[in-house]
Amino acid sequence: MMLLSGCDGGSSSSEREPGNFNTALSGVIDIETGTRVDADNADALTLNSAPRSTPQSLPQEFILSGYVSVAQGNYPTAPDFPVITYPEDAQDTYTMTLSAGQAVELQAFATRAGASSVRLTFLQDDVELASDSVATGSTLSLTNSDDDGTFTVRVDALGDAPVLYVLSSALAPTGQGLTLSWPDHEVIEGEAIVELAAARDFGQTQAMNRRADMQPVEELAPGMWRVAAPARMSSRGAPAAQASTVEWVRLLREQPGIVSADPNYKMQALASPLTEPLYPDQQWHYGLLNAPTAWQLAPGGGRGVTVAVMDTGLYRRSSTSWHSDLNANVVAGFDFVSEQLDNDGQPGPDNNPSDPGNSIGNSVFHGTHVAGTVAALANDSGGTGVAFNASLMPVRVLGEGGVGSSADLLAAIRWVKGPDSGGPRADIVNLSLGGLPFIQTLQNAIDEATGRGVVFVAAAGNSATSAESFPAAFRNVFAVSAVDGAGQLASYSNFGSWIDLAAPGGDISRDGNADGRGDVVVSASASAIEGVPRETYIGLQGTSMAAPHVSGVMALMKGINGSLNFDSINALLAAGDLTVPTCDSEPCPKDNRLGWGLMDAGKAALAAQSNTIPELLTASPAIVALSSEGEQSATVVLEAFGSDRQSVVINSVSTPPDWLTLNADLTGASSTRFELPVSLNLEALGTDVSKRTTIRVNYTSDQARSLEIPVVGRVLSDQNAKDAGRHFVLLVDPEPEGNFYRTVAQANVVAENGQYRFSFVPDDGQEPRLTNEVPPGNYVLVAGTDLDNDALICHAGEACAEYPVSGLREVITLPDGEPVTGIRMTTSYSRPSITRAHPELLPRPGFRGYQLLSVEPADNPTKAIAQP
């Protein structure tokens, strides 16, 4: 592999000594946790002619990109592309350990040779347990319905064209937990939202009608319009129509008199469904949230507070009743879904915000699930919500397939804000939706509603990226990331400096609380039984599930203190009064993964209190997670909550198992605060397994009470094994040549100890020129795999990194004679979103990847292009 990297410059490269050259650019590319690569992908087979003959072993939790092809062939010829061959590799086989109920998912992607299909087969001891086929562009999931054990998973090529796929134990069946394709940010074809400079001109409507570049459809606010292109785009849903709409919006932005112009983006629910019966012990997320303490401090359960759930609407049992676990708490709402996205039999906005399900595919009843977490009744039936007495206002903004538009969301926010002569219609707005870029008009609407006392809570998004996701990243919105059952950031959750706090969102790929099941959030929903939707309960994962936990806690807080607003809650959050500390000494700095920390409902309810409360002992953190690659020890702080902070007496502490040591004896101690250090005994644990125990603390305050602290211990061995395949690191000219960008230099690297290290050297002007030589100048730095060997990196299903953040290409300057070092990027199979940092960016319809440099004879200088 080192030889291949050195040979890029031609046969005479050995005459020059790379060690004598200064570095022009160098850095490190980190690899997403759990990442693996198919050992006989097409790129690897160009170096090793025979496909692998034995199964490839995978850990229990992984995400892997692979390649299969029934036969060898050539990719279609194209300008500036050499003739490129793809190899035969008809079958890939993997072995892994899976827990009962754990799902393995496959997403298939077409290559430059065209669309095709693959078959996924599940075996144990050579006995086929399940098998199904899937076409490129689709997702398939198979679940281990048996006991824990070792299984074989086989991927077979079926069609004529090669296929790229992503195999994972980290995603729920629909594949919405992680975006693996470059987002086009799908738009409503031929529509845009524009803001005019002359906002209150009396003749504005007439002037709009006379414009040749757009036609008015609806005035959303003074000076703000939903407009249509002069002629509707043809081939609705086709990439060409998307690209035409984006180009039209780009031209609108250049027109005088237009302050802003954005596509009318489609948005969708942020969740991944996993149907699972509800059992009383499955709502683990409330223990992690410390909800039992909050319920003692806020027995009113949020009564008098209204939470607007902007989502798909609610499941309706009949014309007069909703899901039985929600019905008593539901108040009048509204349906804002516009006609082109509506599927409820009453196209366009109306006063019936019920969820009709989907006309095509599975019906998730996403809004019902979210509402159940916020405020399902505590009625000794089914589950409960965080604020079990709060009012639920269904505001439908998502239609068929859980998709809506930014224009509909804007109208809904302005409605909830309330009329100028009255107050807001809701106290809290839950936004478990996303997929939008920064849109100034939405920001303005949120600012106005916040100014009237409305509190917005939004899901951070499920793309496993630090790129800002909207509406969560808007100002005056609490952005919520998701954690698993151990309080660790979920594998799919977005992160970054814009995250405010975290809450339980689940992660089907993990058993963070070691209860023998994947971590999913169970709540009210509906399912098709004998073809008819009926109320039920299901488990989902996603930041959509995390946000309503926070909305529910804030409803409890406002039920205690109705004067709380965004500013006052935000001040309590920054002071550490609402969350589990992320450091040893409070106040803790903001964290890029969990923001100010994991929501602690008990602390939050206490922060809102002004009346007498009983003496309760609470633990921070509520659940302790120890691992070989994370923290191997922790200090659990036991603190008395109460009006006068009276001392409590510890009567006894339960004996831990051999893999856990309690490093203090608290029996007989009396105080308002205790510290209980715990540590992990690695030798007592097996490799890649989780174990769970509960520390029970018996104490006396105003009466005899007890506190249970779950502890999870785990040995992990992922860091050195992480590998996303051979990476090609490119420096690309940021100025396009026509419709293409020119690749100037290339370095080839392989993973070592779970990361890639790359370097470029200065161009000395001599021939032959090494492909990793680069002259001074401005460049775009990108890296990725070419697993299908089509001379393009960053194809959907392949690993990709862009500097500084994928999706936000920024120019990097290489000065003459001055090295640029310490560059750091992260590569993964996931794809990012457009962000507020670059609101001028528009989607990338038809993005195919960056083209690699090809090795040319010395008298024919190397040149290649990157697809825009």
C-alpha cells in the first residue's frame, strides 16, 4: 500500500527524495465510531484480484460500506473519464454477535453503471432465518427475533450493474436515523419564498402580478410571498426539475427589490420507527431523565400549560376522540399542510389536525408518538408522558410521508404566536422535524413568537454531523441532541456548538442500559391491524424522541412558575440548574455533544420551585456508564433536595457485583450532599459486552426512602479497528472551469490506528510531477473512498470528508514557503446539511462526487476534474 502511494508520480519518482521537501499541507482524518469497510470492495480488488473466500467478522455495533457485482464489466464512457473496469464480487459474507431484537439494515446505492438490486440473507449455523431483496435507492431491515447469538449475514448481487451498499446495526428499519446520500434538500418544484424590499407598498400585489420572473401564490406576511415560477417545472420529482428550481431561485436573489429568496424546502419528521409492544419496564428513558423526582416536585404534571406539537397531527380513533392515552389532554389545533403535500382527503389547510397515515408505505404516526412523550395521561393504561396533565395542541405541518414545506411551518408559527390583540395560542412549541437550511423569514417568526413568551424546543437532527440543522439551530430555539440508555450521544445524533442540551432519544444499535433490548423510546402511536389503523404503542429512535422530553420538562416548569420564558429558562440552563453536569466542577462549559448537559427533570422542577418541597435524595448522573474506551470511574453525587436542605441519613448501600467497585462506605453518614466514587474492574468483564447493575441507597429524610442508581459497564475495542477504506485526499481548484472543478493534487492514504494521516509537498517545478505536489494557492480540501472503482469519491454510500466540515466546503490557502499543518477532518458514510453559516448556499442536485487524478505518462501532465 505504501508503494502504491509512492508510485503516483511515475517510474522515476525514486530519483527524487521526498524527505528533502518541506511539507505544504498535512493533517489527520478521524473516522466515525463503529465504521468498517468491506474487505473486498472494488478498490481493494484492483490490488488483490480474488474476492475474499471467508466471512468477515464485525463487532456487534457497526456501520459498513460494501460493494458487490455479479460480473466484471466497464463503466459507461464519459468525457474526461478513462475506460474504467469494475470487478466481479458476487457475494459478501459477514459474521457478528447480535442481541435479541437487534436489527441489521442494508441501504443500497446505484453506481455509475446504473441501478440494480441485492439480496440480504440472515443465517445461524448455516440455517437461513430470513431473506429479502432490495433495489438501489431503497432500504431493507432484518431483525434477530431469536435469542442472543452469533449470526451470518450475506449480501448477494442480483442485477447486471454493480451496487454499493451500507450495512449497519446502528439504524432502525426505515433508515431515516442517518442520512447516507448527499442531500439535495428537496424542494417544492417551481416554488420559492421571497421577501420584497417594499414590504407595505399598497400596489405591491399588482406589481407582483406584472413580474415576468415569478407569480404570486400566497402572501405569508407583509412583504413576504410564496411565489411560483413563470412556468411549472416538468417531470415533478426529477433531478432536472429540482435543479431548475434551484437555478431559478439563484436568479431571483440577484433581482433588485428582492431582499431574500429561498426555495420552498420540503421538511420531514426526524425519527426511525421500530414497532415493539409496550411493557411497563420499557420506558427506561424516564429514569434517565430523572422524571420520578420531578413528578414528586411537580405533582400537577404541567396542568394549565399548552404544548403545541408541530408534526404529522394526531391519530384519531373517531370523529370525536383521539388516541385514548392522549384524548383528555388534547385541545383544538389546526392543519397547515398545503394542498400539494396533503393526504387527509381535505386538501389544503383546515381545522382538522388528525394524522391519516401514509397512502404509500408504512404509517408511523410520528406526531402521536411525540405527543405521547410530552403529555400522555397517567391513567394506569399504556404509558405516560413527562407532563401528564399538560394540554396538547396538535398543529399539523407534515403531510404524506412525513413531509412538509417551510412555507407551511412559517404559517403555523405565525398562527401559534397569536393575534396582535391577544396572547399566544401555546406556551411551548415542540418541533420534532428538520431538513431545512437557515431561512431568515422563519428566524424572524420565531423571534416574534419568543418575544410574546412562546418557548421553542427542536430536534437537532439525525445526520451524525456537526453541521447546523434547522429549525433547531435557529436563535431562540432549544436545540436537543439525543442520547442512548447510558446517557451517551446516540450514533445518529447531530452535535456541535449550537446544541443546547440533550435528552433520551434511544439508539436501536445499542443496549446502553443493558436491559437486553435496543434502546428505543416507547410511546403512544397507531398501527395497521388487518388493514385498519388502530391505536397502539411503538418504540422509535431519533432526536425527534429527545425533543419532547425537553418540551415535557419545560411544561412541568411552567406549570410550577408560569412566568418562565426562553430567556429565564436559558439562564437556568447555562447556570447548570437544569442538567446533569458534564464536568467535575460546576458550572460546566458547554459541550459540543450534549450542550449544557443531559436534561435532569428533577433539577429543572426544583429550579422552578418557590414553595415547600420534601427532602428527596437524587443522584447525578442518574445512570452511570463506564467503559474501557470512555470513563472507567465516576463520582456519583447524591444531593438532598428540599425547601430547607435538611440532612438525610444513609442507612445502607447495596453490594455491587465483582465488575464494579464502590470506593466509599456511606452507611451511617448524615449530610445534604454525598459523593460515591465507583470504578470499573475490566478483568471481570468480557470483550464487547455490557453488564448492568443497580446500586440501591436506603436513606431516611422526612421518612424512610430509597434511591436506585443504574450502572452499566462495558469493554470496547473499536478505536484501532475503525476503517473506512483507502482514502484519496484531493486539493481542488475552487474556481470552476465551466461546469467542473479541477483537481490539482492527490494523496492516497490507508487507516492506521483508527485514523488517516495525509501530507502534500510543495511543487518544485520539475518533471515528472508527483500527484501529491501542490503549488501555493487557494484550494478546496476533500477526501473519500472509491469503493466501486469508478474514479469518483464521495458517491452516496462511500466515505467522504470535506474541510472544515462535510457540506461546508471552505477555501484553504497554501502560502509560498510556509507549511499548513494540523488540519483535522472527520470521514463517515453520513451526509450533512446546509447550515446557517452559509445561508447563501443552495442544494447540490445531481452531485456525483469528485473525480480522481489518473496516472499519465511523464510527457502528458496529469489533469482531472471534480464533479460540482
